[in-house]
Amino acid sequence: MGVRAVPGPGHILEAPTGLKPTSIYLYEASVTGTETALLAAAGAPGLTEIRHAACEPHVVELCIFLRKLGVGITGEGTSTIRVEGGARLNGAKHTLWGDYIEAGS
């Protein structure tokens, strides 16, 4: 997506020429990895495909929220999510779903 690591301590990334759409294969169906890729893809103008994406409810909820903001998203809840990013985002109202882990305990 045009991102590179900044040398030094920590995990700092930069995109000096802006984010670029791409097709990404996540080596692990990580919730945090999928959510981070979704947020980056929302800012990259064009179509980004996230393959081997996590399917957990909170990933789906992030997709729904981003869609309310004006991001084009399809495939939430499946292992392939497509994001049409780069649009001017709107405000949105969203009530968070319940925490399914807390509900189960």
C-alpha cells in the first residue's frame, strides 16, 4: 500500500507518497491485522482486496461503520473483503453491538 517501516525503536510506519490500493493476503486471519488493513484501505483511493481476512463480529461491525461513513465495502463476514477507498467521508451515528465474549461469560 506504499507503506514502509521507519527505522528505530517501535513500530512506526509511513506512506510518504500516500496510500495505494492493492491486493493483500494476510498470512494469519488476524482481527487486528484485518482491522488495520481496513482502515488503511479506506484512505487509499481505489479498490483494495483483503484476502484471508478475519470474519469475527467486530470486524463486520467495523465494515458496517466504515460503510456508514461513505467507504465502499463488500464481503464483510467472509475471508475476502473489498474496499473502495479514498472517498470524502461523512459523519455517522453508530451504536456499538454488545461484546460477544462478555455475553458468553
